[in-house]
Amino acid sequence: MPDRIKHLPQELANQIAAGEVVERPASVLKELIENSIDAEGTQIAIRIEKGGTRLISVADNGIGMSSKDAIMAFGRHATSKISSKEDLFNIHTLGFRGEALASIAAVARVRLKTRERSAAAGTCVEIEGGSLIKSTDIGCPGGTEIEVRDIFYNVPARKGFLKGSATELGHMLSIVTHHALAYEDIHLTLMNADRGNRALLDFPPVKGVEERIFQIHGGEILKGLMNISCDISCDIGGCYIHGFVSKPSLTFKSKENQLFFVNKRFIRNSTLAHAVQEAYLDLVPRDRYPMVVLFIDLDPGLVDVNVHPSKREVKFKDNKYIHDTVVGAIRDRFQMKGQPLPHIYQEASESVARYEIREGVFNPFIDEMEYPVQQEILSGPSVRVLGQVDLLFIIAEINGELNIIDQHAAHERVIYDSLKKGYTHGKIEGQCLLIPETLELSLDKARIVMGYKDVLNSLGFDIEEMGDRSFMIRTVPATFTGEDYKRLITDMVDEIMEMEPPSGKEIKLIAIEDILKALLSRKACHKAVRAKGLLSNGEMTSLLSALLQTDMPHTCPHGRPIVKRFSSDELAKMFGRK
């Protein structure tokens, strides 16, 4: 037989390699901006035409390059960022592979102008389809300007996969805003050559991320965010987490507003995405997503950025440590540990009285709890119940401000928290069934039950395998006595199948919280006071007292809002007094 294996032509090899780095115009822009940042540029001016397909120009005032470096920069695996294999695990720059410029030049027409700050003259290099056209000395400002024209002109099949100019422009706007958030001390501008070089984005330097968020999203979005900060040291090294997360009332239809930065590098990471999901587990509806701008600073040796050609994905040395740290940082912020109270509780902390619930104290909302709980209630004039509206909402004055409370949602939250505390304290008791029930499932659902049997049993179940698809239910959590047990387990299995990630190692981590939420939120909803029900003044006062001492008083376990607040100023404006 004839030999079949052969070396590809260099031109074809370069185009294949370029396909890993250059997916679309936004990929080019990302690489060029990161080069400018690594070159210490403090002003980066971007100009595009036809959604970047005709022109992408990035100019900076960085350190510039020598004539020799300007040519070498387009060679494959040519970089100034690393020089040894040890450097690969100690990355402090955004770029390091030495592939970006070579890949871009292989599928476009590129012109580079650069001058070192101390040099008298600069260099102009032109490359087309990976081939050097010319290199000359020129006069130009200090720094570097790179023009990329006619992307994929020599790979028409790839060009056919690009979307319309508006879509490609949208991706490029995202790239610029991501870098603007990470580098608030850099002036970034994006101009559209199709509209007379009109500035589409202009982000002058600011003093912090909060001001940058205001530049990008405006004041209304900023009002819905809370800052978080968490500095932790442990055996594997330090981890500093900071940024902004949205209040449960601010959610979106997609995850596009969940932005993660590791050592100032914008990344996609399933561990961080799930950490946010878990932190908001019982705070927002399942089909809504919070906004997160989260920065994680840690030793470069604890994160591998060399797992994807475009450097969009990273791998943490200890995923669980990072996951749990992020969850803890967000949840602690919601629980106000050492943080200002949310607006409906501000300035009320001085009037807080502590007491222990005792026998004989009428509280229909937590009287089934079997262990003492330290509560906080607002005494004196800070909380004053005014009445009900439509047997559905409680009207109360809290700290001199008008609050409208959904009584059913509030009671759901109180019950959910009390049940969850019972689980945390190991007080979920099982109730043996007089007549065990047999459950038969499809093979895929049976696999879930077998894989999660230990988790289910820790919640008060006793489930025994009877075959490949059959199970015997001998014990159920006492809290759920009287439920349709088969339906309960089937619902939980459906919940797990929907939430189960591809990585087996992370399944158990997700399972307990998701199953617990499915169980307890369902029970809380069933046990809560009717959506329309007449409550006495004492019952309403007791409900508010119990609500204010829960960990998450903002929303019910399904993510619906509990409280709507009207400040004195807002009321005055309504009646023309301001």
C-alpha cells in the first residue's frame, strides 16, 4: 500500500492553527487589546468597519517594539511573555502563547506601525496571508498600531460562517466592555468607521469598578448591585474575591451579565457559574439570572490558563475551594455578616431586642421547630402593622417607611428557613411507613436514584434497591408525612436530571442543595398561609418578626419578591410635597 501520511503545506497548517484562535472579528480584537494592555498602554483607541470584517484597528501608547521585534512578532510561537516551561505556570500577562499575531496574519491583511518610546523612528510591517510584504522605517507616535483588514479573505468558507455586521459588532462591544471592567485605569474608545468614526464606546479612566459599571450600565443598574469583598488564606494559598452582585430583585433572562475575571482575565468557567447558581439557589426564579461582576485574584500557580487556544477557559487547582469560597462570599453578603443592612432594615438595628422563643409564646409561623432559636425582632416604633389589603398583602411601617409584604411569600420564606435549619442541625427525622411503597422508574431515572441514594437517605428517606428499575420506599422525612411519596421522589429525580452537570465529581456537590431546595420549597409552599387569608394583628406582627430574622428575607424560595418599599421621600413626591 502507498504511504498515506504526509506533512501539510505550511500555508494550510497556519490557516488550521488560525482557526483555533481567530473565530470571528471579536477574537482578533480581544488578542489585539490584550497585547496593548501587556505593552503597558494606558490609552487604547479602536476603530472598526463593517462589524470588523473590513477593518479592525487598535492603537496604543505602550512601550512599542524595535524593528527586529516587529517582524519576529508575526512568527509562530514568538513571544516576549515567557521563556521557560516554569513560566507557563506563573503567568502574569494576558498573552503568552505567541500565536495571536501569526494566526491573525494567516487569514487577513495586516499592517503594523510601532515605535519604542526612546527611539527616533518607528517601523511599518505589512503582511498578507502570512507572507511578509514589506518592512520600512517610518515616523509614527510612540506605541503600536495594528490594522487588520479583510479577515478571512483567503478562507472564504470560514467567512461564510460569520454573522451580520450588527451581530459581529455586538460581540466586539462585549470584548471592549469586559476589558474596561478589568482595567479601569485604561482609557478605551471604540469608533465606527461606517459612521464617520463616531465613538460607540468611550471609557475614560475611573477610580474603581463601581464607577466603570456606572459608565457601562448607568445608575439604575448600579442601584440594584451590592459590593462584595472576601480575602481568604488557606493551605493552598490566598484568594481575594471582590466585585458586585445583584440584589435578588435584579435579574435577567440570560447569563450574559455574569462576568468572571481571574487575575484580571475575563474567562468562562462552569465552577464559577455553578457557584453563583448555588448562592442564589432560593432567591431568584429558575428561569432568571442575577448579574455578577466578580474578580478572583489568586496565585498564578493555582490556575491553569493554558487549557484553551483563545484563553477563555481556565482550570483551578482546587475547584471545590474556589467554588465554596465564591458561594460563601455571596451568601455572607446577603446575610449581612459585618455588612450594612438592606434598605428595609437600615437604621433599625439599634432597636433590636433579642429573646428566645419559649412555650406559651404564640407564634404560628415557627412553633413547629423543636430546638431553641435566637431571634431578632424590631421593638418599639420601628415596626408598626397597619393592616391588610385584599386579604393578601400586609401593610406595615418599618423605620418610618411604608412596606407592602406578600403574606404568602413571607410565610414560605419563614417555613423554608426553619426547615433548612432543621436539616443543618441534623434534625430531619424519618417516619417509617406502615406499608412500604414500591417505586418503578425508567432506566435513566433509576440511575439517578441509585447514584443519589446516600444523599436522599441523609434527608430522611430509606430507599432500597429491588432491581434495575424498582425501589422500596421504607421511610420518608417526617416533615413530608402525608405527601404522595412516589410523586415526591419522581419530582426530585426530574430536578436532579435538569440540574446535573457533565462532570461526575461535581454532581454530589450540586445534589444536596438542589434536592433540599426542591423538597423544602415545595413543603413551605404547601404549609404557608393561604395567598388570601384573614390574619389577626398579632399574626401579622409575628410573621414580620419571623421574616426579619430569616437569612434571606428578600424573596420567597421560588425567587418571587416579598417586600415592596416606599420611602418617605417617594411618598412625598407622589403627593406633590417635594
